[in-house]
Amino acid sequence: MQKKAPKAVTKTILISNETGLHARPASELVRCIMRYKSQVTIRANGRVCSGISIMDIMTADIRQGARVVVTAEGVDAEQTLDAIEKCISEFVKKGF
């Protein structure tokens, strides 16, 4: 029996919090992503970042109004992207 190839799902997400993805929101985002099995990449400002690297995300200089392309690849890819989208949308509520 052959294994199924991991599913890849991509979504474009708007960064709406005032400060963008600086240290605190980047840390929250990484914690969210690490709860899932899928591998996550974030494309922004011409860079491709690992979803589990705070430094990658912070050095991409992702500011308010940026549109990031997030790709999750794995068995729980859709759930991972839904959680990421929810996490990012809550940054404004948390005051980040």
C-alpha cells in the first residue's frame, strides 16, 4: 500500500495589527503553528520563512497591511491554516 503524499494548502492572510509581526506576535504565531504536524512556510516581502522560526519571521519585516502567503503541508494542513488565520486575526484584540 502506497502512502498518500502530504496535502499542501495555501492561503493569503492580511496582517492587520498595528505593529505587524514583531517579537510578541511572531512568538504567538510560532506557538500556534507548533501545535500542528504540518510544515508551514510564510512568504512575505520576497522572503520565505519557516513557520517555526521566530527569527525568520521577525527579519522578514512584516508590517501592518502586508499580505502574507502561508502554506501548510501535511496531514492537518487545513486545520493548521485555519488556526494560523484565527491566531493572526486575534492580534488586534490582544493589542499587539
